Amino acid sequence: MPPSTATMARVGRVLAHLRAGDDDDAWLADILGDWLAGQTLDAALGLKNNWRDESRQRARNTELRRIADRHFPALKGRARAAAFDLALSRYAACFPRDKRAGRRPTGLSGALYDYLLAHAPVSFATLRNVLK
């Protein structure tokens, strides 16, 4: 259902008000104008199509590094990735049971539990790349 004439008139007034405001208001008015003209909100904001994926990947990599730094501080490179991969593989088998029970284990298993609640398991190659 297309917007009513009254709704579009109101949107026009809001955009005019924003354009008359400070730089941030004018910026927002331009974005909303582009969006109303048919651009996606991401495009109107100048964001890449995959910005959400990149943001999730950065968060995942930060979490992997944090766990590795805390639980494998003496290991570096391939050895660190291998130890992490082994621990993740072993705990991944227990994770469904712990999740169903609503029970978060302690220590490394607890860190891996938190990780698996938010992220999918990763390959050894990804671990090597992230944990270099």
C-alpha cells in the first residue's frame, strides 16, 4: 500500500526541517532523501553490501584471539592454531548438551561455550590465519 499524501507531506516537512539544521541534520536529510528515492538504506549511507558480514567477522576474530591469548599464551603460530582447533573440536561435541541444559562450563570450555553461542566453528586454516 503506497503512503498517503498526508504521510508524504509530513515526510517532506521533516526533510525540510532537517536540511535547515546543522551538518548532521542535513546529512541525515540527504540519506533519507536517497532512501525515499529508492536506494537501499545501506547504499544511501555509503556502506558496502557486505558490511554486516565484515563486522561479524571482526567480532569473531577478536573473540578467537582473546580466547587464544588467555588459554594458549605460550603457544605461537601453527602450534597455537592446532591447540585451539583440538580444544574447539573436542568441546563442540559437548556443546549441544551443555546448551540444552543451560549450563556454561568453567575455564576454556566456558570460553568455547560462549564462542559457539555467538559464532559457528571455524576451520584450522581460518584459525591459522587469525591467530598468526
